[in-house]
Amino acid sequence: MIRSIHAAQRLDSRGCPTVQVELTTEKGTFRAIVPSGASTGINEAVELRDGDESAYGGRGVQGAVLNIQNVIGPSLLESNFRVDTDQKKIDQFLKELDGTKNKERLGANGILGVSMACARAGAAHSGIPLYEFLRREAGANYPFVMPVPFFNVLNGGVHSGNKMAFQETMIAPVGASSITEAVKMGSEVYQHLKKVIIEKFGSSAIGIGDEGGFAPPISEPHEALDLLVQAVSNAGLSGKIKFAIDPASSEFFRESKYDIGFKGATKLKTAKEMMGLYQSLLEEYPVVLLEDPFAQNDWDSWTEFNKACPVELVGDDLLVTNPVYVQMARYKDACNAMLLKINQIGTISEAIEGANLAYSYDWGVFVSHRSGEMTDDFIADLAVGLRTGHLKSGAPYGGKCLFAGSQFKSASKF
Ligand code: PGA
Ligand code: ZN
């Protein structure tokens, strides 16, 4: 059924190399391009980089490409899997072919590209859209629901050059009655935010970060949220937009303390002080979701905060989309939602397994892009297929934004 598999090196939204896969069957050629993170969790599946400093500063992916061309492709072709019915078998095969715990031999970037392309081919051969194929793979039959897009409109942390320690401050148009209206609201607030930033800091302050959000010269989370309150009010959308925060705190966790001045003068806070800071943000602003407020190895703080956390508490670096850590978090009662990033685990079937496990605990699932993206719209279908209700999509900016391009072309039928 699979006639050929071809891989190539392409550039992502940061201008860094990434893997593209083209898989051909008798029904056509199915393409997938793989995302890449900057604030990666220590337990993520391994993204294979060449390490050859003479090309792309060591960040080339020719090794991963060759692994697809020379190892994965020929083995998969020989195995004669059916793309319409065998996604789980294909993903298991890819996992075993690699043979390591974290896909470090063949590279999770290469493996994921093949897994995604197989899913696209599988949908075409089943005669159904990708989101429906993914719902079927999840063993589910619920009605489709369009997700609320969470736009990351203010960038900090390792995604920008300002002094802001917190990586992401997002707007969620929960008051929209359709995805079209949600996108419009997101775009309008984004444009108003730009004006607010210019008024406050001058026109040189509207530079953007890795996820398309602005990166003005602020350093405190209160300043970020005040800017959003102003922009939402100027857009006439007060009450219709909620906020979400991803401090990506593993990035500034140093010897049991959180250095929220890590991009300037050191400003250490204990986990207890961080809890106080989060409580004040939750009381003062309409924040509905908090992601990675504590570091990936600071499990006790997660558990303590989760006891009385009134909002969605999402594990990103903590869980790395891996069923093993999802189970551990459940055992420790550390959070109430899982972030789903397909390249953290490396195959579509394992990502779906993680989501199903989270659902079995009555947790939320938050499908997410990475800070290094491309124009592939796979995760829009995944959010619809898994009925996650929300999707972390980047700012309404640039070709990588899930909503600036064609991301919802299939899902928007609903
Ligand atoms: P990353 O960040 O894609 O750079 O890892 C995104 C996040 O932390 O959610
Ligand atoms: Zn995160």
C-alpha cells in the first residue's frame, strides 16, 4: 500500500532545520512536517540533531532524514502495513525499530514525521477527514466540537529577548459562538494590544517573540496581564476573553528556587512564594488555565498547589505527553490536565494513548503547537478528533499561526 517514503530537511518558523516526510500510496502523496520546541522537558523523546557545527550551528537534521530514507522507509515498505487500519501497528513497529526508550537511535523527529504522514494517508484511504480518522484511532464516537483557540499574544522566557521570565500569556475567546468569531476576537485583541504597547513603550517595542506574540520591555506577570486587560477593553470584548499563563518554570528553576529575574538581575522565589504569586494572579485577573507553574522535578509543589487549584492546571514539561508520567502525575495528584505535543512522544498512537489516559482520570487535554512550527495543520485536526475543547495555537501572526493559514480548512466544516 505504501509505495515510497521520502524525507527532506526544511526550515521551521525559527529558521531552524526540521524534517519533512512525503509518503506515497496509490491514492497520492501525503506530507508531514515536524515541529520543534525551545523550552523542552528533560523527559521528552529525543530530537535527533546532526551536531555538525559547520552546518546550521549543529542543528541540521540530515541524520534523521537519512534514517527515514535508509532505515525506516525500506523497513516499512517491506512490512506491507495497511495505512487505513494499521496506524497502531505502524507506530508500534516504528517504536520497536528504534528500540530505545526515548527514540534516540532513529530520532523522534523522523519517526513522528512518518507517523503523521501515515495518519494522513490512512484518512485518505478510509475516505474520511483526518480529524475523523484520529477520532476513530482514539476509539471514540463523540460529536465533533471546535476548540477554543488560546492565542499566545505576549512572549517572554526563552522565546523572547525581553526581561519577562514568564514564557507565555495567552488570550482565550471563550465568549465566541463559533471558531470564526473566536479567530476574529483573537485578531482584534492582538491589534489593540499592539496599539497599547506603542502608546506605553513606543513603536520600537512591538517586536515579536518565537510564538508570534509581542515581547515588550516588561518583566512582571502583572504588567503582562494589565496590558491584556487594556487591549481586551479597547477591543470592546471585556467578559468574552479569558487569560491563560504558561510560565514554563522549569527554565528558571535553580537549586530549589525560582529565579523570576533569570534574564536580568537574579530574583529568587521559593515555591511557596510562587504559589502566593499565582494565587494573586488568579484572584485579580480572569485566568482560567495555568501551565507548568512549577518545574518538572518539583513534584511536591505541584501536588500541594493542585489541592486547592481553582483552574485548569496543565502539565507540559511535567508529563511530556508520555503515559508513564501521566500515570505518575495521577498517582501524585499533581495536576488536572495534560498538554499534548506530538513531538514530545514521537508517534500519533502514543499521543492518543496519553490523551485517553488523561480522559480516564477526568482530566482536560490541551493540544499544543511548539515554538518552532511550520505550516502543517495536523494538530488542528487532532484537537477536533480528540474533542479537547481547546487548542494552544500561537498568536494570530505569520504563516505558522494555526489560524492565519489554512489550519481549519477541514475542521471548519462543523
Ligand atoms: P516550546 O514551548 O515549544 O518552546 O517547548 C512551548 C511550551 O512550553 O508550552
Ligand atoms: Zn508549556
